[in-house]
Amino acid sequence: MFWTFIATVFCGLGAAGIALAIRAATAKKAPKWLIPVFAGAGMLGYLIYGEYTWYEHKRALLPEEAVVVATEKERIFFRPWTFAFPYVTSFSAVDQQSISRDTDDRDIVRFTLYRFEQTVTDAVSHRIHLMNCGSRELVPIGSNGVPRVDNMKVLETNDRLYTTVCRT
């Protein structure tokens, strides 16, 4: 977050410098208000660029064993451009090396699901899940190690999480 702040300030200063150059090239006939407008536009432009490239940047940092299984796009009212062009604000990934069949039933698979969220500071959380590949039931494991059956979901046959976990 600190480096994002520094980069935003420098983009604003650079854009203000362009406005100053325009004023100098026009022998100061360009209006003075151009400088803060360019500075604000430069900072806003950098922040928008960062929002739209966040997902690709984070995905590039994942190891080869990680498979992205879901993405979420949001439309945010105080960012009106997202209604026309929504961007990825969070995604989930499975580490294929964490997939194990450690029970007698070969249909039961244990794996770790990671969730990445773009917030003020990037948030990463992980949770161990059980998947019954025969019935497509997904059950998270609680912090005490007990399956949370009350949070069970049944996935579709074409769900990316189901195909990634059960077909490996």
C-alpha cells in the first residue's frame, strides 16, 4: 500500500509537469487550473490502472501448481466506470499439490482453497475443504478440524473447482 501511495503521488506530479510544459509551450496562455486537473487525472488514472491490472499481476505471481478456479467481478457505485467495465476484485485458487485422498473412500478429496481479495491492502485467506467427487458435495473444514456440514454446497458438473480437484 505504501508503494502504491508513492507511485500515485509521482504519477500526479508527472501529469502536473506535463501541464506545466503545456503552459510553458503556450507562453502561459493555457489556464492555470490545468495543472491540478492534470495532477488529479494522473493520480486517478494510475489508481484505475492498478485496479484493472491487479488480477493479472497476482495470477502471474502464483506458482505453476496453483489453478484459478473462480473469479468475481464487482460493480461499485462510487466507481461509475465499473458499471460499464467491471474488473476482478477477488479470485480463488487451488494448490494442486495440496490435493490428497487420505481416506479409504477414493471419492473423498482433501484440498486447500485460497482466496485473494483486492481491498485497501490485499487479503489472502485459505481454508481446507473436503470434496465428495461422487456426489459433488463441497464441505469446508472448521478451525477445530471438524467438517462444517452446515456450510455444504453441491457443485455443478462443469464447475471449475470440481473438475480441478476431482480430475487430478
